[in-house]
Amino acid sequence: MEEVNLEQSQNQHHAEVIIPEVFSEPISESVFDKFFLEVSSITTFTLRFIKEVIKPPYEFNEVMKQSYLIGYKSFPLVAITGFIIGLVLTIQTRPTLAKFGAESWLPAMVAVSIIREIGPVITALIFAGKVGSGIGAELASMNVSEQIDAMQVSDINPFKYLVVTRVLSATLMLPLLVIFADAVGLLGSFVGVNIKGNVSTYLFFSQIFQTLEFNDLLPAFIKTIFFGFAIGLISSYKGYNSNKGTEGVGKAANTAVVFASLVVFIIDMVAVQITSLLQN
Amino acid sequence: MPENTTYIETENDYKQNSTVVVEMVHLKKSFGNNHVLRDITLVITKGENLAILGQSGTGKSVLIKCIVGLVEIDEGKLFILGKDISELKNKELIEIQKKIGFLFQSGALYDSMTVRENLEFPLRKQLRSIPKEKLDSLIKEALNNVGLYAAIDKSPSELSGGMRKRLGLARTLILKPEIMLYDEPTTGLDPITSKEISHLILEVQRKYNTTSIIITHDIECTRLTANRIIVIKDGVCAAEGTYNDLKKSADPWIRSFFE
């Protein structure tokens, strides 16, 4: 009798094994489950960040160190890309404006494009690629090598020391990098204008400043704060909650960049809607 | 230290006048459907060196991670220094955790910091207003204890496996723990360095009067360091005794650890 039961149980077990998972659970359900679990997990992570950022002690030294690593070390890359974008945008736009006899509008048009949209978004994407992947990989490798656990057992709050400092630094440094990228972008545009023309520095920049309004500058600046926060938070989240193992490090770095870049576009879309609503 | 020196005392010495430091009562821990710890009941007394043996994946590391608070228990009771940790408030729990040191299998050194900074970091966080002279003397003492003072300005990547383990030990000892948890302290080391680490464990126990729980697969380390051994199988304590007791066990599976 016992043998029969054992056989039945083995058959049942065998039957369970051979049923493909896709038939036992609808795909859409599992995708939705994963999506909502991820959203809930990021929300919890964000709430924990808010709680920890308020609660003393504060890690000022680490914020300064991270700001140096995240911000200062990104200046050369941001400068090169900003310059190239300003230059290329000017060269590409000139023929179209020339068709309408509006070539004299070139500096103003390029400046508005760079300051309102291209400067913040491109800098944020570069920042997500460089800093986001760095934070994701660093925290994930600390997780794999048990350094985060080691902090915890030494009575050091790893969340406050690793996550809060990096998110704050990213939030503070991206707006500064965008301002710098915008300035270098305008310099690139000035070079671009003078490749086929002869415009003085004074004329070029006075035309830009006559065209630019407060409404162009403030929303663009505010959205970069959100870009920086989102990039810092998402990359920290991906690194801090990575799977153990070397595969987890690569995955954390990769998903941090992809997810942060996507969120930059989403924030940009929302910011544009809010700005246009307020302006109307 | 002479090679044959040993501090091992008999089990009876510990049972007399002993103070219970860690007590587990029907402890259970699962990860999903994987029931890692099924029913662990265990008492560890002050000054004892307890080695835990078992096959890989039997929950030995999980057991010590429960003690240090890295893993939450599902069921059962866990008393540390006489206090039921499930009933402690966060602040009280942190105070208890401060008395526990943990040597990670990988050393878990902070790669971005030098040897000095690795020791300075936890110390500065715990004792925020510590004077520099005091800090330097504590670091010097900790590094001298493990024979690493010459490497004070090196980065962890410049250290050998044995040195990394010793640095991990120094970083733990600098906080003066009462309970030391060692997660496979000799794994990946050559026999000579393994023996050095084993002697270091004994020296630490003697010098600081710590209670140690040592997770290991290294029988030589077990022989040198342990006053008592437990063997975990299928999430329960399958056997308990001294090295000599278990070596002569009637169960061939237990004996196979010592062959």
C-alpha cells in the first residue's frame, strides 16, 4: 500500500514538473505582478530615503566626497558632449533657417533649444550612463562582497552612508553639470556660427540674452533637480538590491542605466506638460 | 607560538560556572520553500569556542547571520546575552549587536579604503568624538594583534588571502566584541596560513575572553580551535560533542567529516 502511495506521489510530482510554467500562469499576470512589485519596492526605497535623509547623524563628508566623484569628475565628459552638441546643432540648423531667410535667428534658436531641452536631457542621459552605471555596479559589488553586511554588523547604517549620500550628490551635481554643459554648448554654437559667418562674441551672446526669458531658464533648471534625484535613486536602488553573484553586478549596472534613462524621458515629458499648463 | 600549543579545555570545564551567552530554542528559518533551519536548539556559554560543521547549503552561515541580525528568524526564540532579541526595541538591539563581531568568509573589506581606513571607519562611526591619539593607538594595537602593522597604508587589493582574513579579524576586534562569529575563516587558504588563522582565533579567545562560533569545513581548524562541535544535517543538530567524541561516532556520516 505504501509503495502504491509512493508511486502515486512520484507520478504527481512528475506531472507537476512536466507542466510548462507558461500554461499554469498567464504571462500577463506575472508581468503585471513583477511591475507592481517593482513599483512598490521603489516606493518603499524612496520613503526610506526620505526618512533617512531627515534623521541625524548626517554624512556631510561623504556627500562632499561623492559630489567630487560624481560631479567634478564628470565635468570633462559633459564639456566635450556639450560643445559638440552646440556645434552640430548650429551647423545642422543653419541651412533650414537660411531657406526662410532667418539665419540671423540662429544663435537665439540654438540657445533656446540647448537651454530648454537638449542641454538638460543630453546631460542627464550622459550622467545616467556614467554615474548611474557606476553607482549601480559599485553598490552591487559591495553587496556581493558582503561589504554592506559588514557595515550593518559594525553598527553603520549602510543605507544612510551609501544610498543617501549618493542620491543627494546626484541631485546636487546634475543641475550644476547642466548649467556648465549649457554654457559650453553655447560656446560650441558660437564656433559653429563662425564657421560660415563672422559674428562677434558680443553680438552672439547679446542676441541670446535678449531672446531668453526667465520662463526658459527656471523650468529647465528645476527639472534637472528631478533628473538627478531619479538617476541617483534608481541606480542606488538597483545596486543596493542586486542579486548576489557577479551576474548581479552587471545586471544592476545595466538596468540602472536603462531604467534611469527611461525615467529621465518620462520626467521630461511631465515637466513639459506642467510648464506649458502653467504658461497658459 | 609553539605548534602544539593548545588552549582547548574539556567540555565539563565550561559547563561548570558557565554563563549562557547565546541560546537558541526551536529556531526555524526558511527561504520560500527551502526550509534551511528546521529546528535548532543550542546553548553556547561564555568563553566557549563552538565549531559548526555540516555540508554546504545546510544553513550554517544562516545560523550565525540570525545571531548577528542579518537574517530574521521565522520561528523559535533567540536569546543573546540573556535577552530575547524578538522583544528588543531597535536601540536595544543595536546595543546587543555592538557586542557581536563577525568575520566574513570573504573578509568583506572596504575596497575603496586603505588598511588604516578599514579599521578607522567602524571605530569613528561608533565612537564619533574619539581623539586622534586614541584612535591611532587602537588601530596600532589591532594591527599588531594580527601582525599586519607593516601593511597599514596598503589597500586591500594589495593583500594576500591570509592578510585579508587577518585584516577582517582586526576590524572586528577593534570594536571589542564579546561574541565572535567566524564564517569559514580558513576557506581558500593554504594549510600554513590556515593554521596561523586558527592560532589567531585561539589567541583572540584567550586575550579578549570572547565566545566564538566558528563555521568551518576545515577539520584541522576545528581540532585546533573548538571546545565543542555540533554537526548540522537537514536543518537540525545531528550530533554534538568534542572533537574526539565525534571522531569516534557510531554514525559513519559524522565520522566522514573527520577522515
